[in-house]
Amino acid sequence: MTLDKLLKENAAWLEQLTKQPVLGKIDAAALALPETQRQQRIADLKARIEALSFRREKAVAAYDSAIAQEKAELDGISGVRPTTPPLRTVMPKRATAKPKKKQ
């Protein structure tokens, strides 16, 4: 086969394909399928976004609670002094020497 003959056959084949109806065997349900899939995907994405948002809110609430607990503990041990002085101070007892007995 020569190149000219191959090119002629290829051109004839392409011309025959261009004359055939492309959507002749496709029914209306098949044409609506991509739109149905698109709508289903949109619904799935919206549900996933809602679930992720809910999980985020729960995580934020958990972190806020943990931070509040840590701050409360920090306030408790950081030496926060009471606003009023103690009523009575307790003095430590001193060891005193006993007087020697006379002999």
C-alpha cells in the first residue's frame, strides 16, 4: 500500500464518520444521567460539609473547655492572693531552753 492510498482510505472513513448521527442511539434518560449524577454529588457534598462543620464545632468546644480548665488551674497555683488579709496569723513556736535545776 502506498501512502496516497492510505490517506484516501482514511479520508473516506472520516467522511463516513462525520455523516453518522452521534446521538442517534442515546435516549433521553441517558442524556439526563449526568445531570442526575451532578445533583446527587451536590447533595453529597452539602451533607459532608454539614458533617464537617458539626465536627469542627465540637472540636472547638472541646478545646475551649480544655483551655478554661488549664486557666483555672493556672490561676489556682500562680499565687493569686486573697483580697482580704488573714484574720490571725499563727506564729511558730520557738524552742526555748529550760532553766537548769539547782543542785
